[in-house]
Amino acid sequence: MEAGKREIAQRLMESFIRFTKLNRPQGPIAGLTPGEAHVLFCIGRAGGPEAPGIRVSEISDSLKVTSPTITQFIKGLEERGFVERTADKEDRRAVRIKLTEKGAQAIEEAHKALLASFEGLVTHLGEEKSNLLAELMVEVVSYLREKKKTGLHG
Amino acid sequence: MEAGKREIAQRLMESFIRFTKLNRPQGPIAGLTPGEAHVLFCIGRAGGPEAPGIRVSEISDSLKVTSPTITQFIKGLEERGFVERTADKEDRRAVRIKLTEKGAQAIEEAHKALLASFEGLVTHLGEEKSNLLAELMVEVVSYLREKKKTGLHG
DNA sequence: ATAAATTAGTAAGCAACCTAATTATATGGA
DNA sequence: TCCATATAATTAGGTTGCTTACTAATTTAT
């Protein structure tokens, strides 16, 4: 039924547009912009205080943004004491980035706030619907990823 | 079950973050940036060629952005011949904005492209799941709207 | 008449991205 | 060994889509 399909697409489109608008984060959390929090999360995931620290290129790969973008974020985060840069001894082109104590605390705070807001959503929808939604969103993400890949040479 | 709830929230959070990243539009459609297309859609919805045209304030209310943002978009769109400005005769502070022929064509093209991409998603998920997703997203949107409202004075 | 509100616009700036070019270092092959 | 090439990070500058603060013109209410 083609008409049904178009109608569903229309509804999906509208809800996604509204979602995108509303989902834009309003203000900073723990003194971090949303983008900074993202980068900081990525650094935090990369290992504890004993680890050598993550590289700029690894962050940019992981977050799918270019390395100059990461450099800019790191610059701001370092100035404000959230991260530390150290030279890599085995590859002197590389830079190792680690969280400071302040950075680790900021992550914890931001993570709590973020999770709390999603827990609010789960409470609103109920666990069953939330599960369903998460599954569907995973499928949407895999579709978008596929589309983006083939879209480049198709 | 608190542990379950947190786990669901976590999965929801991750899928939403990935979605947001992938859903960012890549390039212009019909010579319009995504933002311009949005504004043009809004102008198009406001009435046909015989209507008096929409006001800047009406667009900004509808799209939930400030009026200077709209002014900037209109400026660019007028320069490139997508819209026309005319003075309102009954309220000389106001400006009436209408689509040109070129603008109407651009909307049609952009709308087709957008709808086609969502139809691709509907095909991928199937109609049943797509319907479900649209319904869930409507609930998410209403939750976010509510949260944003109460968040301001709570 | 005058104060208050409204409409649109300008100026300046921020967040989060991008590309192109540059610097420093690493590495494989003639 | 030396050179060409590749890689790591950075700098410089641009884009998109928003913001706030302000001005000018006009309308409305007192």
C-alpha cells in the first residue's frame, strides 16, 4: 500500500524533526558545553589514571569528527584544567591526553545528569515501550549508517 | 526493578546519541542549506500565491527560533530569489514574505528528497515497526516538551 | 500627548563543525 | 644513508545555525 507508506514516512519525518529540535541540549553541565562533555567522555572511556592516555586521532576516529575539531576542544579543556597533555615517548608526533582529577569529577557529574534525564524518559514511557524504542532506534541508526556509506559512492 | 531501568536508559541514551550524530544532514538540497529549507517550508505552509504572505514573527514563533535568525535566513533567500518581501499595508512595521516561483520549485524538490529518504527508512523497518516508532517518537517529543517547559521554573 | 508594546533589523558573538596548509616526526625503499 | 611518502597534531580561516543586546519605526493604550 503505497499511500500508507508515504503517510507513515510523513509522520515519522515530522516526529523526527520535532525531536531533533527539542533534543538540542539547552545549557552547559558541570561547566562543559555538550561537545566538550562528549570529548571528555571519550577520554574517560579510554582508560584509568594508570593508562598512557588517548591520542587526538583516536578521539577523532571514535567521535567521527576531524582531528582539528578535537584539537580545539582539547585546547579549551586543557586551559580550564579538565585534561592534561603529555608527549608520547615512543612516537614523538603523538600527544597523550588524560583526565585530571577535575576532569574525572566533571564527567561523573555530567554522566549522572544525562542518565537521570533518560531515566526520566524511561519512567514516562514505561520499561516495555522504552525497550522497544531502544531496539527500533538501533535499527534506525544501522539504516542511517548504511545509507551514509552507500550514499558516498552511489 | 531499578537496575533494569538504568540499563534501559543507558541503551536509549546511546542509541539517541548515535542517531543525533548520523541524522545531521550532510549537504544542501535544491541549493538550500537545511536551515533555509526549513524556513522555506514554513513560508510555503503559510498559504498559496494569493495569500498575503507570512510575517517574520510568525515564522520565528512557528520554528521556535528568535526573529533575528529568521531575518538572516530571509535576507539570504531574498538575495537568491527564493522569496519576496512586501510591506504590510495595515501594519507598517510588518513585512510580508512570500515564495517566488523559484522558491516554490525548490520546496517541492527538497520535500521530495526528504520524504524519499524517510520512505527508505520505512522500507527498511517495515510498515508495522515504522508506525510503532512514529508513535513512540511522538510520546518522546511530548515528554521533552513537557520537561523543557517545567525545567524553566522548576 | 505620551508611555508602553510590538515588528523588524543590525551588530557582535558562540558552539560545533569543516577544509587547507603547516610543522614535526616516522618509515619504507633505492 | 637519503629521500619520498605517510602520519600526528596543530594553525588559520570559513560555515551553519543559533544567541543576546541594541536601534528604529510604528502601533496601541492611558
